[in-house]
Amino acid sequence: MSIPDPVVLALPFRGTWLVQNSPARRVPSHGTDLFATTYAMDFVAVRGRRTATVRDWRTLLATEPPQRFLAFGRPVLAPAAGRVVAVHDGEVDHEARRSPTTLLAYALTQAARVRRGAGAVAGNHVIVELAGRQGYVLLAHLRAGSVRVAVGDPVDVGQELGDCGNSGNSTQPHLHLQVMDAADPYAARGLPMAFRHYRSWRRPGDPPVEVDRGVPGEAAVVEPGR
């Protein structure tokens, strides 16, 4: 089966963010096609390449408050014009995890979260039907109580939809983004996506590369361009 042309979006944030689980590295990007995540991508806000303002004993041995992380509370923007077709809010922002011990314990509860449904997996999220019937974009793991749109609202590219949080299946505050061919992630198939007009740093110390259109690579740091 042929792969459809990518849906071209704007980066849905301001500032510099680290790319994780990029489809430029592998497909399916998250290791599964479940919930239409085939071409999904994760973004973590960084300063340099640091994702948090604090590193201490809790980082190595325990959970950490999500407020330590640079992504927490940062505005999440509409990556394209369209209409809101689904909103879910009210999931809590749970503690973050960086230590191997806490990550292992969290992994053992993965199946239980999947059984609990979309709220437990995507957390607080917004789904936008893209203009021109290009597909549906899901923005997930938003901060509890931060969603600023309702079902039926039209949105413009760059409009604030909510704030980045640590709700759902998330080990530290980050934004999960995917494009689908239907509004229901349980029934939809993932669609490939690309981004327009951004800067990318592949390695620390590298000069930025201006990209007119592309798919950021794994572990690249990106920010919106002109």
C-alpha cells in the first residue's frame, strides 16, 4: 500500500523543543500502530538540551513534580487552521519520572492504562479537523484545566489551544502530536506529517539548519523559523 503525501503543519509551540520518537527514525514511530500513532512525534521543551531546571536525588531515586520541567505550562498552538471536533480535560498531571526504578514501575502499568481508554493514554487533549479535509490532528498530554477551546470552535494556525502538561501516558511533560484519517484514534489510521519553516540543531554545538519543509530527526532540537 502506498504511503500518502505528508500533511504539512507548523510547529505547535514557541521556543526550542527536543524531538523524540520521530518517524524519521522508524515507522511506526512509537513502536505500534495502535491508536493511530504510526507517524506520531513527541516534543520536549529544552534549554540547550536540558529538559528540567533541577536535578537532584529525586531525579535518580524517586518521582519529581512536573513543575520542574521546562515544557510544563508552555502554550500549545494549533499547527494548522481547522475546527475543533473533540476536547478532553480533567485528567490530573501526575508526577514525572526520570530514574530507571520509577520508569520500570511505570512501564508495568502500561497495559492497565490502555484498557482505561483515551483519557488514560492521551490525557487531556484536543483534536482538530484540518481545513481542506486533510485529516485530524491530535495534541495530547495537556495540562489539567488549561484547554482554551471547545468542540465546534474554528481555530487558526498559531492559536493557543492549551498548555503542555503531564497527563495521560507520560513520564515527563511533553507534547504528543499525530495526524489521523478519522477523529476517533481507536478506529483511525495514522497519516504522515511534515513541518514548514523551522530551524534544527542535530547535535550540540552545530549551527542551526533552516528547513523549509521536512520531518525533524530523532534527538534534533527544533524551533519555529520565519
